[in-house]
Amino acid sequence: MRKRTVVLFVILLFVLYLFSVKDADKTENTNKKQTKASINPINKGKIALIDIYGEIGDTTYVLKQLHNFSNMKNVKAIVLRINSGGGAMAASQEVYSLVRRISLSGKPVVVSMGDVAASGAYYIAAAADRVVANSGTLTGSIGVIMMYMTARGLLDKIGVDYVTLKTGKYKDIGSFARAATKEEKDLMMSVLKDALSQFVDDIVEVRYEAIAAGAGIKAKNDKVKKRLVKAYMLSNIADGRLFTGNQAFKLGLVDSIGTIDDAIEDAAKMAGITGRPFVVKERYKPTFYGLLESSLAGLGFKSKIPLNGKYSLR
């Protein structure tokens, strides 16, 4: 019986591999056709649509799409469709930075918020030239969080002694085998506060005028206005609270209330495209590993283990 199970599993892997190769070939041919069309002068005024869904972690595919579409001359604007509650901070910063760079290069980037575009997802959205949210979108949640558990009491109860050898005083900070000291909690809070400051600084850099207008903040110059907006955000916005799309609009966190169609129309106008814009979207290219991971997940296996004490924007 066990041998039969192993044989069936090997066959499953082989079938997945065949499908992966087949889909990859199809995608390769499709990409070649798209590349050929992109240099055809007849096809002008395209708008690229990129999805950012789920937890923000490995952003390799999103960054790849942004790079590709930003370099295509006949793609005049990019629309990001975001439906995410956030994720890793560094990953959010990488996408934010690239979106900002594309925007500054002169190619408009517009964000369309779906059900949720909060925390790290809002971090990314803020970098765009224009942010469009549905009235019921949940956004905001500007803050940083770190969670870890301790099991000292359980270990003592079952008679397990967890031994730690370390080269530095704080090397096992966040260990589940003991409670954190006050000094360690203060150190971790200093990390979170610095991360929050970075988060707010990046939002202020691109949205200070809109937020200042929403808060009624006036100043003689931009430097003073940015400082006042940051202080206002830390006191009234950046405490982790959520906002609806309507509330976010009044606060200056988003630019308008609308659907993804409205976001595409806005992008077309900003890019100077007349008439109905032609929207292009890169086809997802599956890999053998990705298919295998999905299949194993369906069988109850997980290839990723949550890291204890990892801080994130969610």
C-alpha cells in the first residue's frame, strides 16, 4: 500500500511537470507575440494592468511586470489593482520605490483599490500618481506590528528544558522559550517606531499636499508643511486604524471614489489617450515548483513556516 502511494505521488509530480512545460511554452509564445505587437506602430496607447493580491511577501513577479511595462514605449500608463491587507515591510518598500521611479519618469501610475488595500498595500498605493478607492474599500491601517509567542510555562509543565547558547546578549531576543525582559521589549519597540517613521515619511513625501488639505494645514513652505503633516498623521492617522474609502478620501489618503473602470479612464486621460484605452495584462507564467507547491498545499503540506518575531505591515 505504501509503495503504491509513492508510485502515485511520483506519477503526479510527472504530470505536473508536463503541464508546467506545456503552459510555459504557451506563455512564451504569447509573450513573443505581445513583444512583437509592442513594437508595431499601429498599436498605440496601451494601458498595463497589474494585480497585487494577497499577502505582500515575495514581490519578484510584481516588480518584473513593473519593469517590463515601464520599458514598453507603447504602454502609456500603468494601473495597479490592489486587494491586499499588507505584508512584509521591505517588500512593500521595494514596490513603492519602483512605482515612484516610474511615476517620476513621466509614465502615469494609477491605483485601483479593491475590497482591501491596507497597511503595506497602502504603502504601495501612496506612491502612485492617483489613488482611486471604492467607497467601501478598507484602507489605512498605517502601522507596524510584531508578534511572537512564549511557551515557558508549557515547557516547564511537560518537563522540557530548552537550552540556548548565544554569542550576544540579545541574540535570542523573541525566543519562545522565555519571557522577554523590559529592556528587550524596549529594543523591539525602537525597531517598530523606526519602521513606522519610515512608513509615514514615505507617505508624507508623496501625499503631503492632499493630506494637508484634508486636515486644513497651512504653511509658508513645503518643508514646514511636511513636518506638520507628519505630526498630524502620527497623532490622528498612523495608529493602525482602518478607514473606509469615503473616510480616506476626506483625509486625503486617496484622490477619488470610483471603480477599476474609473481608474483606467483616469490613467488614459493622464497619458493623453483619446477614446477607449486598450488594456494589456501579462499572463501569469506557472512553474513546476509553483504547481507542486499548490498541489502539496491542497494535500495539507506547507512549504513556508512563519518566522517568530517577524515584523510586518498588516
